[in-house]
Amino acid sequence: MPAFKQLNQGWNAEPNAPAPVVRLDGSDVVLRFFVNPFKFKQFEEEEVGILRFHGCLRYRLGPTNDEGWYRGQCRYSRTAPAWGEFYELTGDDPKRDEPADWVRMGKSPDSARHFLLYLRDDTFECIASDWSFDPEPMNALHRRLGHKAKD
């Protein structure tokens, strides 16, 4: 059974229409989405959050949505603490490889970590060496919460 460490502090994705977009940048994967201005008042509507996953081995942006998670249709529905959050999964995880829609990018180093972000209509997962807030000027997370993601 994996353990879930929540990584988002002071932010999460917009709950209704986060509009996630994945972009590849060498061996990094960059995830862009709208942040939640309703719960976190430091953000304005349509402000963007950008997470960079360094040394990515594989990633996926696909099912399950929030309804499936609450109905127990997600492989982590009964183990993840809450919907809509950003986690690192550690420990034994026999279900990690179950989705068939992983996009493979590289070979597995010893330091690969499993990251998971639940969005409104999708789930983003990434196996990578590390993550950070992307320092692009449009990134509200970088501007308002700090420079490098702390874990």
C-alpha cells in the first residue's frame, strides 16, 4: 500500500475548469493549469500554475475524474486522503503501472519518484526525479508562493 505525502501548500487546481496542458521540455514535463482563486484568495481568476517535473521517465493525463474518484472507480479512491490535491506516492504500489495510457520518455533511474495531481476531469501522474514550480513569469505559484518547491 503506498503512502501519500501532500505537496501542495497554499494552492490547488481550479475546481471547475483547470484546463491542464502538458508540454515536453527535453527530459522535463511541464504541467500548466489554472489555480484555485475560490479557496486561495491570493490568486485571481484565470491565474496559471506551472509545475515542472525534472528527469521524467513517464507521465499520463487521463481518467479518472472527480465523479469516478468519489464512486471508488479510481485505483487510489480508498487510499488517497482527498480529491483535488498534489501528492507524492512512496512505498510499495502494485497498482502504479495499471493505467494503459502512460507516455514513456526515458529509462528508470534509481531516484524516480511518483507524483499525482487530481484535477476536475483528469488525473495527472508523473514518474520523475524531482519537481518544482516553473520560474516562467506567468506562473502564479512561483510568484506568490516561492521559488523552488519544497518537499
